[in-house]
Amino acid sequence: MGDLMVDIKEVVIVSGKGGTGKTTLAGALVNLMEDKIIADCDVDAANLHIIVTPEKVMTQKDFTGGKKASIDLKRCTQCNICRDICKYDAITKDYIVDKVLCEGCGACYFLCPARAVEFTPSLSGYCYTCSTTHKEIFVYAELLPGEENSGKLVATVRNMAREEAQKANKKLILIDGPPGIGCPVISSLTGTHLALIVTEPTPSGFHDLKRVVELAHHFQIKTAIVVNKGDINIKYVDDMKKYCYDNGIIYIGEIPYETKITEAQRNMKTILEFDPDCHASMAIKEIHKRLQSILEEI
Amino acid sequence: MRIVFASGKGGTGKTTIAVNFAFFLAYSQQKVQYLDCDVEEPNGHIFLKPKIDERLPVKVMIPVINQEVCTYCGECSRHCQFNALVTLPNNVLLFPELCHGCGLCLRICPACAITEGEREIGYIEKGMALMGIEFVSGLLNIGEPMAGPVIQQVKHHYNNDCVQIIDAPPGTSCPVVKTIIDADCVVMVTEPTPFALHDLKIAVSVAQTLGKQIGILINRENGEFKPLKEYLLENNLPVLATIPEDREIARVYSEGSLLMERLPLYKYNFIELSENIKKLFGQRTYG
């Protein structure tokens, strides 16, 4: 497996702050980049499938992230041991396990003297492999509302994407990532070849950008930056350019504020399909060219 | 009263609404506490400009293995559901980032070789912000995967004499559950786009599962978006307030300023929000 993997490059789009335009850029890059597998790793709020339409679902897999406890009240002697040891306060005084609070550690299961606890795998989401209207393979997932283990589900999506890439002999996996810096982001970033970070020229955008850059560098991942809504505050764009220069980050360019992006989304289209000649589309085409040359050097 | 601002999709304006609403209430002579539970990327401090006078570490329990007593029997790693322990022929390795601090290994070890230790994964900042708003924010250390314990720690600082405004993280998974689980009311900040609607539906179902009162705030309103309107009608979800799409708001935000100070006409939107939240509870005050 190792040797075959060498040739596949993985590019992940992240942002730190939510709503900066990850999926908008990912959708446009789906139109521009060739010879690839598409993966959506924002598993608790996946959106790429809204604009990159999956025409046919080829496989749907259940995802069981971990186990959950439940108590058989007929066997339970109400000794209270489980309630004492549960660190998550997941067991009520009537000995009912709250499925939302249970983290699936199994302490109650292993330590119940009456063996009254059952500990069974619980369904926590679904994984899909689809083919798009352009006959490309697109892997995405849905975590059930409020579930844990989003990091594990991300890993599952990435493994499925790699398998598809090997089968179809594709050289690139384009990943739309989640916001934040926690477990699903770490799981989306590790082992990729480039983190393409989409930010916006605001204090929040900049604050969150620095944290996600630090995270990527912590895992030794090369970083490149795109500033969306670049014309909202030019001062921040200059600060961000300087920050990139000082920290060895590739500054790719800006996308202007564009109301057509919302219109495109409402029409279930990527901005490039909706209006290939608008300012945002033109800017993204330039970004794509820079990205291609960066990828060739990796 | 404890009011959470959540959304599902990121970037719909949770923080903008939460900080301006906190400011509005404080301006209206309410005692207000703002708590930032978006511990991966907290932004409330940018707008509320707190003077931080306390910084408290967030620690989680991890096992400490006494290698002199350990028999390398492997019981701890066999039982650990998070693969945080690996037993080798003459060593036990701990992967601290994977540990959930459940303490099962301590109890299961036949040689009693494991004791409780602790590890810092983030910190809490407390202070006084603009208009006398009490400010609490959690920060997850970079490289740490688990936001949950930091969110829980933020909540140890609730001041129940205040109206509590809580800024939630984006998404719909466990950090969001931990944030809204003890709320009185969840305001879902959404925008009239297919992405936001898709994620709103998931977030609403999380809040409904937890039995919460839910109200909607439509941000960046820009002509009618039928699918949203239909969804809200079908599910009987009340719209508490609407904020229009306005490039001036984006500009004020990009300068780290409050709408309440720079675009005071928007005060009326927050009056509406406040009145409608009270109505949701059939109350006249936040008492």
C-alpha cells in the first residue's frame, strides 16, 4: 500500500473561522482541477454536496464511531457504583444512561458487579461514495446530530477517498475541511500535502487564521493562504501578507466580495458554473493557476 | 436566564449578534455575563475588549503508570475504548491526546500500577468588558483535539445573577451539545442560503433532542428565500429578529467594532430580539 500512496497528493481547505468561504472555493476548484477525487470532511455540517451535485450514490456505509452503555433495569441492583465512577454524569438516579452525555468509555460496563450494563456499538453517521454529474468520484459523510467521533468519521472519509484514488489511478484528493482547530480539523489535516487556508480580512478572521496556521505547522503541513472578501478591509489584507511573509506561508491572493456567490448557491451551482466571468470567478481562476504551480513543486 | 447563540454553519453571525446583544442588554441596565464557548476559535474578546484579570488553566485527568509496579499484562490497553494506551513487552505508552480521562484503566489495573495525573489542555480567561459586562472565555491549546472539557470549565464560572449570553461553536456535534445542554433558550443565527439552511436543520434537531426553546434570527436578510421560510413555518419556529444584508455591517465588523456603537439604528433590531426572547418565555423581564 505504501508505495502506491506516494503519488497521491492531498490538499485540504481549512479556515479556522467558519463561514469564510471554504466550500465556495472548494466548489470552484472542483470545476478547475483535473484528475482528482473530491472529499468533504466537514462531517457535522457538510455542504459541498449542495453545489457539487452527487448524481448517483454508489455506496452508502453505516458509521459506528464507538459503543454506548445502557442498563438492564431488571438486573440492576441499584448499588450506585456506575454512577460513582462515571466521569461524564451520564447515568441518572433512576439508572438510565443519557446517550448524549455517555462518551462510551465502558467503565460502567466493565465494573458493574451485577453485569447489568450492556455496551453496544451505536450508529453515529453515514458515509457516501458518489459520482458527480461530471463523472468524478465524491466522498462525503453525515454525522448524526449531536454525535461524537467526528474525527474518526473524517478519517473514514479520507481512507475511502484514498482507496478510490488508488482504484481510479487519480493523483489528487481535494478535501473540503471543517472550521475550528479541534478533533475533526486535526483529523482532516494530518498527513496532507498542503493546507489551503481561506480567511477574511477581519480581526476574527486574522485571529483564527493564526491559530489554524499554528496547528498546521504543529503537524508540519505546508500552508498557503487565500483571502476572501479581500476588498472589505484592505489594511488587514496588507497585515496578512506581511504575516505570511514573516512566517514562511505562501500568500496566493484575494477573492473580492461578490453577491453573486450567494445567488450561485441558491441556484445549487458553483460560482464558476453560475457566472464564470464575474470578478470572483476571475480571481479564483488566478488562484487555481498559482495552486497548480505550488502542487507541482510538492 | 441563559441564552445560547448557535447556528450549525460557521460565519452566519453568532458572535456579532451575541456581543451586540450583550452590549445592548448592559446598556439597558441589565446585569450581563458573556461566555465564549467557541473555545477552538473564540472571538468575543475582539469586540467586547475585556480587561482580563484572571487566567485559569483547564486540566484533564490522565493516567500515570508506575513502570516499576507494572507487569505489562495489557489489561489497561485492552479495556481502553479510545486506544490511548498501548502495552509493549516492557513498556506502556500513553497517547494523552486520545485519553478521555474516564479513569477505567486506574480501576482495572490488577497490579494497581496506575495513578491519577493531570494535563493542561487549555485555559479560561475572566475579566470585565465594555459596559460592565462580565466576560468569560475558554481557549483550547493548539494541537489539542477535545474542546469538551474546556467548554465545561467555562460553565463553572456562571454567574446566575446575570443574564447569560453564550456564544456557541459552529457545527452540530459534541462541542455544540456541551454548550447548549443547560441553556434556557437557543437562538439559531442563520442566513437565507442553502448552506446555512442545511446546517440549521441539523442544529435545530440537536436542540430539539435536548428539549430546548428555540428561536431564529435571520442575518444578512436579502429578499425572500422560500426554502427557509417554508422550513420555519412547517416546524413552527419563531423568527425573533431579522438583520438585513448590509456592507456597512461587514465593514464595522472588520474593524472589530460594535454595531451598537457605530450603526446605532440597529438598536431597534436588538430591542425586537430582546422583546421576542422574553415573549418566548411569556415573561416581561429577564428575572
